[in-house]
Amino acid sequence: MRMFGLRNQKGSCWINAALQGVFRIPELQKRFDENKEDEKNAVEMCLSEIYGSRGDEGLKDFYQCVKTDTMPAGEGIGDSHELIEFLCNKIPFLDKLMRFKTANIVKCNNPNCAYKETKYESLIEFPITPTKPKQSVSETIIDTVRPDVISDWKC
């Protein structure tokens, strides 16, 4: 496993934070260690160069690959989450590793009612919020996915 830091240049700490997370993904490390990156994908090749040089090369090219009007890579403050989404949209391999699906289901518990609606979403992050002080992460996740029963709901 490669461990290294990245140099901050002109407000690039948000990029470096996102890349440090991406480079900790074992499947990505293996892909780059075995030189299996997609040579036709400029963004993936930039990541591979940064990873292969332990952060000494490739950042300037990477900034140019990901620079958009809303994401001023290497020139100012940006959003790490937006960068992760951008990378997932540009690198199918990474998208498969990081994006997951959730479903919100609304159904009637009345045995005489067949109402059921399911809405699917594709996410990179799943926000959770503790409902009580000093709640563990496991408890918070369980509370977040526990079904809500609306007792006075009529269908």
C-alpha cells in the first residue's frame, strides 16, 4: 500500500483531501499497481500518474483535466464532494466502487390496501444524523434506515 501526501498549491487542499480518500481504496491501488488503468481516460491517467509518483508528478495535469467553471481546480476553494462526483462520472471503474443505490419505500400497512411506491436513488454518500447524545455510528445508521410508521396515514 502506498502512503504519501500531496502538496497544496493555491487553495488545492480540497482536491488533496478528496484524492487522499480515493487513493486509499484497495481496488484502485491494485488497479494502479498492476498498470490496469484505462489509457483512453485522461482523468484516470492523471490519477495513475499522481499515484505512481507518490504525489510528486501529475497534479498540474490533473487540475487541468478536472477544471470546470464551478470547480476551479488548483486555483481556489472548491468542494471535495463535487470532485468525488466528478471523478465517478468520468471514471466508470471508480463509479462502480463508490456509488450505491438506496430505495425509499412507502407502503400501506392496512391489509386491505395494496399501495406501495418505491423511489430509487444513486448516491456517493449517505448522510446520517445522531438522534441522541453519544450515539454510536452503528446505532445512528440503524435509526436512519429504520422504517417510519405514520399511524394516522390513510390510503
